[in-house]
Amino acid sequence: MKRPVSICFVLVLTIGVSACTKGRSVTVSTSSGSATVTQSRDNQTTTVTTKEGTFTAGKGAVDPASLGVPVYPGAQPSEGGSIAASGPHGGGQIVTLKTSDPFDKVYDYYKSQMPKNGETTKTEAGGAATAIFKIGSDQNGTVVMLQGQSGATTIMIEKFATAK
């Protein structure tokens, strides 16, 4: 139970301090350790560093091209951008992209780009569609999830690794 409380504390700290740290760093000390919160000069990205690891969120926190899978041509980062976290037990990166292209077109692209056995799920119901592709293992891999509705598609790419 201690870890979820620590994570919640760091997230609350990030939100609370981010309003006053534009372009600078602030270190906060508590009985369980210290956290350094750094916000980019453009107020788009916040990084929290503790003894447990580093958490970065916001626009540009993750370069989609670094995740090891193709990025759909013309897809743009979503509002809020991306998240990256690392620590002694591993880490991960998530980026969310959007395109006005319909689900079927984006799905066909990823179907042709991903390994043949990479598709794990595809569902369509009530005008919404979802597909999931996975590369690697449950400890070290990449997941691409597509969600389409109303002629637009959201692409979430997650790369993760568990430390050995």
C-alpha cells in the first residue's frame, strides 16, 4: 500500500507545484524523502524526480519515433502529450496521437507494419472500433492501441520494460 500512496503524493505534488515552477525547479522534502519538480520554460512539460525514479509528463515528454514502432503518417500528438517513467523496477513511455483519418485506414496501416502475430484484439460496435497490437513480452514490449469513432482515430503507443 505504500507505493500507491507515494505515487499519489508525487502526482498531487506535481499538479500543485507546477503552477508556480514555470521554467525552474523546486525541491520539496518530506519525511519519506525529497522530490524535485522541474517545469519546462514553455510550461508544457513537468518532471518529478525522487529516490524511486523519474516521471515526466506533457508535450514532448516522449519522442514517438523512439518507441520502436512506426508512427502513422500525419498523426499529431494529443493535448497533454505523453508520459515517461523510470525507476529501479523498470520504466515505460506512452504517447497518444490523433489523426482525422478513419479507423479502417489507420488499422490497415498498422496491420501491414506490425508482425503477423502482433494483433491481439479488434472489435467494432456502435460506430466505435478498437484494435490492439503487441510486440515483445509482458515484461519488455510495445503495445499499439487504436480507437476510432466519428471518422477520427486515436493512436496510443506504449513501450515498457521491467528491470531484471
